[in-house]
Amino acid sequence: MPKSRRFFNAHGKREWLLPVLFIAPAIAVLLSLSIYPLIYSLTVSLQEETAAGVTWSLGNFARLLTDDFFRTALGHTLVYATAALTCEFLLGLGLALLLNKQIRGRSVFRASLLVPMMLPTVVVGVVWRLLLHSNFGALNGTLKQFGINTETLTWTASPRLAMLSVIAVDVWQWTPFVFLVLLAGLQAIPQEPYEAALIDGSSRWQTFRHVTLPLLKPSILIVLLLRTMDLLRVFDQIFILTEGGPGFATETISLYIYRTAFRFFDFGYAAAMSFVLLALTNVISVIYIKFLQAKETA
Amino acid sequence: MRPTIILTLLLLLVLTSCNRTVEPTPRQLTLAIVSGVEGDALKQAAADYGSQFGIHINIAQFPYANLFEKELIDLKSRTGAYDLIMLDDPWFPRFANEHLLTELTPLLRGSGLASPDTDFVETSLALCRHPYESGPLYALPYVGNSQLFFYRKDLFEKYSLKPPASWTDALTAVKTIHENEKAGANGGQVYGYVMRAAQGNAAVADFMPIFWAFGGEMFDAGGKPTVNSPAGIAALEFMVELGKYSPPGYASFNADDVGAHLLQGTAAMSINWPAWISSFNDASKSKVVGKMEFTTLPAAQKQGQAEIGNWLIAIPRDSHNAQLAVEFLIWATSAEQMKRSAQRGNPPTRKSLFQDPELLQKYPAYPAQLRSLESSRPRPRTPQWNEIENAFGIFLSKANSGTLSPAEAMNQANAEIEKILQRAR
């Protein structure tokens, strides 16, 4: 308080009021829409509704250990996240490296590559669901034209191919995002290290490994972090494409939480699962940051 | 000084324009209905009522799963947003058990009716009572759906097949048509059978008639789950057998996919709801106008029993316009209005309408429908039905997609249902 008074100019008690008034709306929104629901959710997850009424217990968390559906859904989420992230990263990096050069029509390529990312996920889900329909979809129709037998290629309806299909749709939609961030990172790298590497006679692969990658590290960290957080939470596309099926094959944690909360009305258990997801995301994010920062200092 | 005055006036303007009351304006009703053929008839009836009596009826239309969520959340949080809701009969025990619905008998009496009249089909009206059949009345039935077995009569005539009386006959017919119709009317394979086996409501609804016909029961007399009885496993094995002659990907099919195959003429037989009959004969949607025939469900070890799937209309306990809502309900379920609805394709729930000569001319299958409705069975009336159906549906879908064998699927399903019941105790 004394500091601000000195800063603004000693004119009485009114001076601290103005800054507080400015940030009050933002704090109110943060408290009401983020902090309060988080605490409420924690409260709900620690309560159980029994015949005797509402009691405090760790029952919801204990149930997580014996619930096969939860474990399977968690497994699916991790498989989905890993596969999609790997494909998106490699493709995005490749595209960014390609389009970093001055080639003709570069801006056209860049603009058209960004289109999938700009579509709402629900729209992407609906369109791909129609395209991948085993009997009336365009993909199987095209394959049939080339004489390929599509009897077993039921994409989102096949237990083997469903996970692959939803991963492919996610890669289609979000590789442009990875591409965008990595391209920005590449363009921020100065020319000097490259010139030095050229003088030292380093090969293209060595340049890439020892010059490009280390300087790109902050961008890589950001893009991996953001994508991982999004992939762990994935809901829209899977809900529209397969609704978790066939037979639970593509059910992820978010879908299971949704079903538990809104179809079975078991908010306590759903809240407990949400906290597990939150903890998982936090742990993975911390690992990312530690890993990539540690390498930098080495 | 001037800026301050202007600012104050603007602020006052903004504050006074934010004048929203919780009470809805009088002479207005809000109706929550399901999207698709089953909800359209009620939607049109509501429009008629609105123009006839000058009462504005707001329609909130949602797909099946979303409708359930919206209704449950709204009724539990007691907002009174809806005055009338459509309920699929398996949801009814959940809503009634948690005291979310208004008891109708006092309201009916207030409008001059002693009780719901005896013209309603007994099985339909029984669904609206909690406990089932004997308890007080909480809803009135509107869409008189009970399953029928649909088949292509032109293909049956072609191969001299008789309408199947048993599931074995049905399988023979399925194989015959499937093997011989490699290049059907559209140039592609005509599949012998089509069904929906998407996990959840879809798979369970299509499986129950087979399950019951083979002698399976979901629960024994003591309330323990018995889906993995030998009869139950045999029924699932039969379903998977039928699946061999169904379009690929049927393990994820919903009602729309089944409808699409039947309308396109690419499948010859199916279990389906009467609400689809008018679509089959609508030339703008169907390629099989006049070719679809229906009969009651085939038998196996036991008599074929259709699964009843009526849509009921109920009044939430916290509706602000209960009296107005019940007047609409009485009007909509009256014989005259139900007849108009029936002419638009809605299966009625009144016996007199199934025997009405005008309607019989348009829907010659009404006697079959009435027989099906009167001998139909509801799905188990337990408040945990949603969870049980979800778990059971997952395993049915797994068996149909080949991930699990029928025996494994039924055993795991039984264990899961046991867990659900344990939690509820």
C-alpha cells in the first residue's frame, strides 16, 4: 500500500481503489467460472449418495481401481494421444521444413494447409462420419471404383480400424496447427548458425540435428504440450464418429466421464475421474517441461 | 458534468433493459420432444393446438440421447423449463422413482375426467404407472410403438417363402435371399437381414425379442441378473449368426442406418418400429414402396414377443403451467386428435383407432400392430435401466463385432450388471 501511494501520488485513500476496480471483473469471472466449479467438483467427488443420505467418503476414488471400463478407457486415451501426437508432429515438422523455403506459390500452400484447423471439430466429425460410412461413404465408394473389396473395410464400425480412423481424422485436423507453430519457430531462427554450419562443412542431417532442432526447442515444447493436453481431453470427434464404439473400442476417458455424468447422473464418480485426468495431464506436462529444459542446459 | 449525465443515463438504460422474469408469460407451453419420426407427429399436433386455441407452444426438439439428458437435468434442478416432456418408456421408471413427474389422476379429475379411459391399450397404459401396472398414473401413452418383423414380400414371393413363424424359418429365408440376391435391384448385394447393434439402446432393443423368444430372462425371481443362462447365450449366438448376413459394420448401426438400408432396398428383413411404415411407403424417400410387409415377431423356444417401445407424455412436477399442460395432454390423446396423428403416420395407443375403418384402409397392418402391442413386453422396469442397458449394449456390440465370443460377452455382461445392482443397493 505505501508503495502504490508513493507511485501514484499521495492523494488520500482513493488511489488503490482504481486498480482494484479494473481487475475486479476479471477476478470475479475467474473465481466464479474456474475456481468455484473446481472446488465444487472436488467436493462432489468426495461425497457419496447412499440410502442414508449424502456422506463424505473416498468411495468414488476407490471405485476407480476396480472399474474395468475406466482402465480400458484410460488405455485407449493414452494410445490415441501417443499415436496422434507422433503422426501430427512428424508430419507437421516435415511440412514446416518444406514450406520454410522460398518456393513458388508458398502462400497458397500455407493458406490451404490451414483450412482443416479452422473448421469446428463437430463439423469435421460429421463430415468424416459420412465419408467413412461403410456402404454409402465416399471413401469406400472410391475404393470400389478401383476394384478394392471394401467388405471388411468398415472404418468406424470395425473394431480393428475404428481407433485408426479416429486417429486419422484427428491428424487430418490438427497437423496444420503443429505445422503453423513449427513454421513460426523456424522462421525465427537467425541465419548465422546456418552460415557457420555451412562453413564448418556439416551435412544437411548434421545441420538439422545440431542447429535447427536445438533452436526449435521452445516451439516444439509449446506445440507438444498444447497438443498433448488437447488429445488427452479429446471428445467431440470421437463422440460424433463412433460414440465410443464399436463395443467400447474407441471409448476415451472424456466420453466415459460424459456418459457417467449425463446418462447415469453419477456426478461424484465423474468428478473423481475428471480429477484423475487433471492429475495425469499435469504430470505429463511437468515431464515435458523438465525433459526439454534439461536438455537445453546440458 | 455532461459526460457524467450521459454515462448515468446509458447505465440506467442498460439496467432496465435487463428485465427478465422467471415466470413464463401466461398462455404458453414448452414441450420437449424427440427428433425423428416418433416426435414429428406430436410436433404437428402441437402446432394444430396452438393455432386452434391461440396458445403458443414452444418446441424443444432433441435427438434421443440428448433429450434424456436435458430432461433429467432440467427436472432434477427444478427449473420448470418444460411443461410437457416425451419419455421413452424405459426411461419412465427413473423419472417416476425420483418423484420428478406430476401425478395425473388429480389433474384429470380437475378437468372432468374420472380416470384415463379404457380405450387405451392396457399394455401401453400400464407403462405409465409407477410401480408398473398397479401404481398411480404419471403419464399418458402417445406413440404406440411395439416391434414388428418387417420383410420384403416381393422377394419372399420370388423364392416362394412363407412369412416366418419361427426364428429358424427366418434364418432360412435370410440365407436364401442373401445367397441368391448378389446383384439386386440396385446392382449390389441385397443383404438377408439388417439390424442395429451399436452399443447402448440400439443393440439391446434389437436383441430383446430374440433373447425372450429363446427363453432368456434378464433377471430371475430374486432380482439377480441371469443374462448368461444357456438360453441367453444361445440367443446371442443366433444374433451373431444373423449378423453374418447383415451389411458390414452393422455392429455400429443405429436406427437411421437400418432405415437407410431398408428404404434403399439393400436389406430384406429387419425388426423395426411401426413409425417407419409411412416412410417405407413414401415415394420421395423409399425405393421399396408397397414391397414391405410386416408380421408379429417369430418364435423360438417360446412364443414371439415384441418389445414395447411407447413414447409417453408426462408433466414435470415443477412445471409452472400444469393445468394448461394437462388440457393439452387430454386434447392430444383424445380419440379424434390421435386419429389425425395416426393419419400422419403415428401409431396410436387407442384400441378403437386400430379398428377404425378409415385408418384400416390406409394402414392394413393395424391388426398385426394391435396384436403385437397387446402381447408385447416391456424392458425391465428398473430405475438403473440406463446403466444396465449401456453395459449390456457394450457387450452385445463386442460380440457382434467379433471382439468377444457370445459366451464370454454374456458372462462379462452378467458380472457388470451385478456390479451396477450392487452399487444401487
